[in-house]
Amino acid sequence: MPNINFKRSPNLYFNIDRIDRRVLEIHKELIGQGHDCYLVGGCIRDFISKKEPKDFDLVTNAKPNRILQVFKKKARLVGQRFPIVHVRKGGLTVEIATFRSSNSLDIDYGKSGLIIRDESFGVIEEDASRRDFTINALYFDPDTNEILDFVDGIGDLNSRRLKFIGNPETRVQEDPIRLIRYLRFAAKLDFELDNSIISVLKNKAHLLTTLSSARLYDEFKKIFLQGHALRVWKFLINTSIPSLIWPDCETDNAIIFKGLEETDKRFTEKKPLSPAFIIALLLWPSFEKRTSMANSVESQAIGRKMLKHQNSKMKIPLRNTEFILSIWNMQAKLTNKSIEFKENIAKHRAFRASYDLLLIRSGVDHALKDSLNFWSKIQLRSPRSKNIFSEDESL
């Protein structure tokens, strides 16, 4: 277990009123049942960094079955590797984990060092030692308004250092998703990368292939839909990670850079984003090159083959496959000045997303400006002219 340098300090960083009352009610209920309970991780880190947390997580010494007993029908058990409980309260879902143990004898490891199953429960000091980064191992006690810091997470946050807890190689072997999380947090917090950690990332990138495609898709959404997609992408392309997850992507492509820049801008403007459009964007340059001499039927077959290959690496929800193909195939229609039934094209459910891809492409290829100007007028009259940048995943 890493050296623990415990600090309990008064909370001077945020007002407790900023914490969702429903989270505090769940906390109070566990405390009332005689259990320890703290807010933990990203929400505390974000408060200290003067950012607004996206969610709130709790950690407790109550074991999962006990949490289920306390909250009954409001709770459900999730997590295959490490069991956690989701509790619903007034429309909000709060994740509650049990303190993890540092005793490796109670943990099932795979051949590569990946944790396959972990039902080892311990105390808060051990739990802190098991977390990924020091800045994520911060605990808040609402009853005393104190922050518990076991690994100098506040010091690292104030010094803009992103440090693994313990040996970085061991931490990555336990859970390779931390390779991507390191880059994502560095981008989100605008931290500089540590060259020694980048070396670990490059040497251990192959471990990402041991993760499920569904888990990679969940991380994919966090990379590209939280306002720092371009910065993360610039970090990623200096490693071998993109070739492992998006093997058909032309990583260093101006259209991708332009599209991710626009994606971050839309996030800042609180406009909707969709993973389906991001996938279409990342794979478009490769699709365009492969179909340059193909007819529409051949292009459709090439697109399906690409998405099937991509799905074997990172899961694409089935409902998005046809939508991505429509975005790609409609590019030829949007650049064909002689095409008929233009108003019908504008009524297609993928029109707005297709138009947005054309908009991004025209920012790189000025020869597309005439087509863009024409469809800009059409899309304003379209019933699907709402600024969606992509269709929602609810399709």
C-alpha cells in the first residue's frame, strides 16, 4: 500500500449548498443506519478546481448487500469487476461504492495483471490507496464540512500534477482504461503530461485490447462529449492508442481536427452532441478515400465493413450504424448540384448531421463552399433544421 500521509482539513473550497440535496439525503440515510459515508472523487476534485461536477459519488463501509437493504427498491447492484450500487432519488442516480481493501489475496487477477473480480472490502485508508490518481482520492464529510486527503491530492491539484497512486505500471495493468483516463483528465484540467507516464502509456497501450468493446465505448463518450475532445485527441495521437481502438481512422487529418474543435465549441454553447456523429467524423476521411471510385452500392458495402471492423474494437450501438452510413452516403448527394428532389433530401432524418459534416469539410476544403451555401438555405426551411450537429442516440 502506498505511503499514507493523512490530512483532515476544513473545507475552504466550496459551499455545501452546491451539493445536490438528494445526495445529502442519501448520505444522511446511510449515516442514520450507523455507517460511515463520504462524498468522493471527481465531485470534490471539480469543486476545488472551481468546476461544476457532473455527478456525485458516495463511498461507505456498508457492503453492497447492506446498501440494497437500506434503499430497497430504489437501489440496484451493478458492476461486474467491482460491485457497486446505484440508488435512485428523485430522478437522480447516485453511485455508492464500498471501501476497497488493499489485500491482493482477495482480488482475482488475469494473466496480464488485469483485475477480473474484486470483492475485497476494507477501510477508508485502504480505499484511498486503491484509487487511480491522487486528485481523485479526496473524501468529503458533509457532517463536519471537512476534506479527508490521504495522498496529498489537494497539493497535486493546486500544483497541477496528475499523479498515479502507487506504481503507474501496476495501476495500468490492474485496469488499462486508466491509460485513457490519464490523458482525459490531463486535457480536462489543462495539466501538462509527465514524460515518464507517457512512456508507460506507450509500453502498456496494447492492454486496452483486453477490455470489452462496450467499456471502451463508455470511455469514448467521456473523451469526446465533455468539452475537451481536441486536446485529448492531440494527446492520443502521440501514442498507439488510436490505432488499437479506431484502426480505420486517419488520426492526423485536418477534417478530424476541425470537427473536434467544433464539437468542443458546441459543448461550451450547451448544444447537443452525439457519439454517432463523432464516429462518423473520425472514420469519414478513411471512408472517403476508400469509396472515391465506388458506386453507391459499393460504398454502402465498404461502409458496413468498416463499421463492423470498428464494432469489433469499440462497440457501436446498433441503432447508430444506419445513421452513420446515412451521414456518409449523403455527402455525395450534398455535393451533387444536379441531384433532384432536394427538399426530400432535407427531410431525411440524417440530413442535419450530414449538413454539419459538410460544414466541417468545407472549413478544410474551400471547393465545397458553393455546395454548403446552397444547402445552408435549404436546411433553414427544413423541419429538421434544429441545430443538432448529429441525431440523438434515441433513434
